[in-house]
Amino acid sequence: MKTNDVNRTRKSIGQDHSVGQTAEKVSVKKQTAQRKTLEEMNLLDDFLFVSMVSYPEIGERFVRSLLKTIFGREFKHLTVTAQKIFYGADTKLHGARLDVYIEPKKGTSEGKATVYDIEPDRNDSAADKKALPRRVRFYHGKIAARNLSSRVDYDTLKDVVIIMIMPYDPFGLDRMVYTVKNKCVEVPEMEYEDGASTLFLYTRGTVGIPSEAVSQLLHYMEDTTYENAVNKELREIHRMVETVKEDPEVTEMHIQMVEDIIKMEREITKQAEEITELTEEITKQVEENAKQAEENAKQAKEITKQAAEIAKLKEELAQVKGMEEPAAHA
């Protein structure tokens, strides 16, 4: 193996290891961000939000209050499921985890059935922002596929509204609300209602504020304190938050989550050390193989040289013999 090949191999190994370490660091960073005390958590923190939604006698009230403030109307009949998971059709395909999956209860008549998915989102890296529209598109597809049985008219397909609540600006226009729907590119004003829409709610947006109530709600969700519960609806939500935070079972679940994160970080660190050790061994072996290859090449060159010298000697010997034979006959 040539020196350049060794360098390329070493570089490749280093890049693979570096990518692995970067992924691990990102993962650990996200996990560490979750390692707040329960008291420090806000409603944009996944653990507290899901605990609120799944808490008996509070979950549906909490979700109804959120939807009422966001849409400005009452939502009386809802079925709420926290962290509903739609698995992929194949183990190699993605599934979708929806933080809150809401739909009207069966037997109720509230017009066309609509599914609401509410997702607090703190994934603000450049890569996550770039992937956000496709991620939402994937969620829409999974929900739609699950809500349309075979041999049923498409007209019965439920409307789907995905609500992303985030402390970062997903599109850089400083808007508090970005409402996204499909439309005709050539004729934007043409009606095209496929029942799918997405609301991106930016907690710090200053443009296009729909109402003071929505602005106050988003601010409260990012910084969930008594001081920020500035209206009747928020004070009611804050009482729910305090109930959940003071529940011993929720506290125990949070402690267990932190312990699991610490355990996971230790396992990741151990794996990283093992990868480093293995990489060093592979690099050492590659260098030894390269050195041995160079020695073999050197020996082969020497053997070739010796073979040429032997062949030359044989020719000279043959020439001497050829000269001696006529002299002997004379």
C-alpha cells in the first residue's frame, strides 16, 4: 500500500469517527437540554407538555384551552392522545411521533371531522430548519393514511391541522404565525381545499400578531411562570401546570427520565471510547500493513536485481564455455 493510500485510509477513518462524535455530541446536547428540574421546565419542554396532556382530568381541559386561544372558538368534544406513534409500514421506514393527537369524539356532530396535532419544537439547528417543511409533510401523510379506510370515499378524509409551537423563527420573517396550505402556483387566488394545513407559531414574533391572547399564550409557553399568566385563561392553565409539577408520580417520572439520560450519556461515552480505541488499532494495523508492503516491495526489487545479475552471469559463463570448446578441439 502506498503512503498516499495510507493517508487516505487514515483520513477516511478519521472523518467517519468525527461524524460519529458529532452526532453523539448533538444527541447529548439535546438530552442535556432536557435535564432541567421539573420546576424549571416550561410548556415548550417536551416532558412537561406531554405530562400535561396525559394527566387525568387536566389533559383535555388544557388542550381545549390551547385550541380556544389559538383559533378563537370553543372545542367541546375532543379525544386527546399524548405522543401517539404511527409506525412505518416497514421497520426500515420512518414512523411519526405526534406529541398531541386530537380528534372529535365519535358520535358528535361538529361539522367535518378535524385532526389536530400540537407539537412544541426546539429543534433550531440549520439542518432541522431546512428539514422542517418535509417533516411536516411526512406527518400529514401518516395521519391521512391512517384516517382513510379502504373502499371509503375521499370526501370522508378528515381535515388535518398541524400546529408547531417554537421559540425560534422557522422562516426568518419575524412573523408570529405562518399558516401554510397547498395552492395553485399559477392562480394563487384559486380555491384549492385539500383539508391539510399547518400553523407555525413563533413565540417571539412581532409581525402579524393575530391577537393579544395568542401573543400572551405563546410567551407563557416559552416562559411558564406565574408572572406571565396575565389573563384568566392563562391563570387557569398555570393552576394545571402547578398541579402536574407537584404530583409525586410526575416527579418520579422526571427523575427516572434524567437517570435514563445520564445512563445513555455514559453508554455513548463508552461507545465513543471504544470507537476511538478501535480506530487507533485499525490505523496502527493499516500503517503496519503499509510498512510491510513497502518492505515486500523492496525485497521484490532486490530479488529482481539479483535475478538480473544471475542471468547476466549465466550469459557470461555461456560465452566463456563457447570460447573454450573450439580451443580444446584445436
